[in-house]
Amino acid sequence: MENLSNEELLNVLGNYSVIQLIELTRELEKKWKLKAEPQLVQSTVTTTQEAVAVKTEFDVHLISVPADKKMSVIKAVREVMMLGLKESKDFVEAAPKVLKESATAEEAEAIKVKLTEAGALVEVK
């Protein structure tokens, strides 16, 4: 069998019909035990599989506190985080700050509701 250059091979394949190229592709897949699909399809399948994984841990962030709601937010932070009054005040004044890391969905939602009712802007990530 003679070795063809890439250019010669492209010239030969260029004369094939679409059906002949499809049949050739199938034969090559069988012979080499490969699947001829675009890389985009493979990465899309992987991305879809990763998206199916459900997030189970959330971080609760204290974004900001309006000045007129500061006292009620300090009380809520104190209750949620089991801190003293001074530590709660310092925490609220340091916003934006992470309130709770790796919380369950229910726990994160409960914290968000409690602090939002107190007047804080809270985000769950």
C-alpha cells in the first residue's frame, strides 16, 4: 500500500459522496473502536452530568444593614450565631461578611428569613 500525503488523501475524499463518507466513518469507528462525534457534544454531556449534581451546602452572607435596622439585625445575628452583644455588633458593622459556611438548605433559608425580617440584606450562595 502506498502512503498518501494529506493533500492527496483530501483530494480522494473530496470526490466521495456524503453517503460514502458516512459509511467510511462508520467503518473506521468499528475498526478503531472509536466514536466520531464532535468535541462540543462530549463536553456538553459532561457539563450536563455535572449540572445534575445537587448542591447541598450553602454559604449565608450578610451583605448590608440599613442604619435604622442595625439594632434589630444585631439581635438577630446574636441569636443565630450565639455571640455576645459586642461580638454581634462588631460582626454587623463589618458587613459584608459570611454569616454561616456550609449550611444545609433549610438552615440557610431559616437564617436568611430571620435576618431579612430584622432588616438586613442577606444572600445565600
